[in-house]
Amino acid sequence: MVPVVQCMGLTKTYGGKLALNQIYLNLEPGKIIGLLGPNGSGKTTLIKIMNGLLKPTAGEILIGGHRPGIETKYRISYLPERTYLHPGLKVIEMVQYFQDFYPDFRTERAFDMLHRLQIPPNERLKNLSKGTKEKVQLILVMSRDADLYVLDEPIAGVDPASRDYILNTIVSNYNRNATVLISTHLIADVENILDEVVFIKYGNIILQAPAEQIRQREGKTVDRFFREVFAC
Amino acid sequence: MLGKLMKYEWKASWKLLLPMNLFIVVTSLFAYVTIQLSFFDSESALVIMTGTFVMMAYVLSLIVVFIVTMIFLVYRAYKSVYGDEGYLLHTLPVDKHHIIIAKVVMSAVWMLINIFLIYSSIVFIVSTQNEFMENILEGFSYYAELVNEYGDINGFDIFMTFVAAFVTLIAKILKFGACISLGQLSSNHKVLTSFGFYYGIHFVQKIFDMLHLVFLEVMLESGVNTAATPASLSVGSSWAFDLISNLIYCVAFYFATWYVMEKKLNLE
């Protein structure tokens, strides 16, 4: 089976500062994977390289056997850690935008989620709170039938009450043959939905293992184990 | 995908640029009414002051709308390609060529609307001043006579002058795109580097312009080209130089932009 993501000696430096250090990583399809690490560990850099927003300094990354490009953009549904929607457009116009560019976008699913979260489709994005904009982005991203969902800090900006709904949205809306990669440092919130975890520290992958295996082997939650591994 | 990109480019810009450009029409009408009602011949200081204010507002609107249109287009290009919105644009399954073409076409459309409205407005206002208009027409006929004395300037030259002007406009739009893109190669001072590239490229272009003038001067003085009259040499050489040089600039700026977007994209 071809891995969804293959990193081979992937390295990225910013002006001499090492952000990713010769990473070798394979992600298999059909799993929800947590990319876990503290701030500045290289999570977002890795995700941006997957999406073709950054070019690696050395090494190679393949998404479904392809280098990042038009082909892989059809297959990845990406939620960045920032607001990328045009503030002057209405929510409904952004739904049409995704519908226009992504053949795998499911409009009904998007409207259903907007309705459940009580987000008015005719509201302009600039009139929405930061948290609501993030919810709109997540809805747009999860309304695609992609092969790989890459979610960078999907719950960081929303209130705890909405987190369960968002995580439930992720679990119940993704294509079962697809992979979901969730980058976060709020591990306790996502732990229950993770099949596998990848720990990243100072640009190095220090652990890749099934979540259940960690709990059994270490006798503690992934969150507790993470705190020990990354203790300052 | 190109059509869709252009559609959303229009959606993102018309709400500001259309009313702003229509503002030129409104201020032109006010200026026209002021002139037609002979505000400046009035004995009332208040009426004269109002007329002066309207005319000042009219002239300012032309300048401000032109500058704001330019700034908006450059700012929008920067923000939508290399700012936060770039995270969406660059993850769309579209060719980078389409992204560049969509932005250039929509920028050209807005610049042409803007330039057309400004020229039309000036002609409209000036036409109300019969004496002034007569002077201008006299000036044109004098120029035409002068040109005819030297030789032949035909419709083809005039048409090609417009073509060269259009290509120059596209080159200027692409120049902004290339400078913004090349600025992204800097890890710390992207905007400052963009300005640096802009002034550096501008300087090189000015040197080419000067070399062209020197070449023209030498040709005219030495009478090397006996088949061409001074006027046809001047006008013909002028559009030919503008057309060829700007076509070269277009290609260079286009590929500089594409190269950075395709090979060196770094949205940090």
C-alpha cells in the first residue's frame, strides 16, 4: 500500500536555523494521526511543505506518490493555523468558492454544518468573530471528500464548548479511507480520537506509534506521556 | 480554472474600485455644472469659492482615484498571493500560470477603466471651454503641419503607438508583480527587498531609454537611414522601441514571478 505521506530526509532551514532535520516519516491511509509537539518544534513547517507552501531545503516529500503540485492539491484538504478567507466575501460566497475549485466539495454537507453551528450563510466574514471564522474554515475543509485532511491547530482558537463539536465533526465527516493529520499541542482534547501519534521535537521525529500502544506500554495517557517527554 | 480565478479576483476588487472610479464621473458632472453655470463669473464670493472648491475636488479626485487604484491593486496582489490569503490561493489545484494571468488581466482591466475615465473626463471638461479647446485644436493642427513637412506618419504608426502603450501598461503591472515576488526571496525584509528590486529595475530601464534616445539622435544627425524621414524615424522608432523593449520586460517579469511562485514559494 502506498503511504499517503512519505518524507525522505526532509530538511528545512530558515536563514541557517534548522526547522526540520532530515525527517523520515510514512503515514498510512485510514487513520487519524496526531502530529504533536510544542511550539516551534517544526509541525507547521512540515505541514506547509506537504501543501507546497514551503520548499524543502533538502530531501523529498511525496503525497500519494506525487511531489506537492496540482495533483496533490486535489487530494489534500488543508486547514492552516491562520484565517485565509477573504474578509469582504460572505460565508455563502466562500462555500461557492470551494465548490468552484474542488470537485470533491460537498455543498449540502457544508450548509448542514453551518446550520448546526448557527452560522448565518449571508454574513460577511469580516463581521464574524475569530473563533467563528475558524469554524467556517473547518467546515469548508471537512466538506471535501479528500484523501488527506491536514488540520493545523484546528481547535486552538475556539471555545472549549465548541471543541467537542468540532472534533465530532472531524470524526464523523472524513472519508473512512482517508487520513486525518491533526497538528496540536492541546493533546488532552484530541487524544480520544487519535489512532496514531507522531512526536516532533526540534525538527526531529522522536516517536511514531499507535496511541493505544503508548497507553498500554507507558501505563498513562498520551497527554501525560507527552508532558513527560517535552518537560522543560 | 482561469475564468474562476478571474471571477473571484473581480469579486474581491469591484466593491472598492467600481464606486471609486464612478466617483470620477460624479465629480466630473459637478465640475461641468460649475463651468456651465459660470460660477467663476459670479459677483458673489461664496459662489466663486464653491466653484473653486468643486474644481479642486474634481482635480483631486482624478489624482487620488488613480493613485488609490494603483496602490489597491499592488496591495491586493501582495496580500492575496504572499499574505494570509495566499494560503488558500496556493493550495487551490490551479496552475501558477493561471494565477498570474488572472491577476494581470484583472489589474489591466481596472487600469484601463481608470485611464479611460480620467481621459474622458478631462476631454469632457475641456470641451466646455471653447476658447481653450480652440487653442488645443490649433496646437494639434500646427503639430500635424510640422509632421507633414517632415514626411509620412500613417495610421499604422498611430495604431502601433496604441499597441505599444497597451504592452507598456502590461509590463508595468508585471513589473510590480515581479518585484513583490522577488522580495519574497529575502528571509527577513521582504517588503524592503521588493522596493529595492523596483528601484533597481527602474534604474536599468531608464538607462535603456536613454540609450534609445542617444541612438535616435545619432541616426537623425548622421542621416544614416535615407529612406526614413526624421518624423517617421522618430515616431516609428519610438513605438517600435517601446513595443520591443516592453515585450522583453513582460517576458522577463512574467517568468521572474512564475519562478518564485513555482520554485521558491516560502509562505513563512
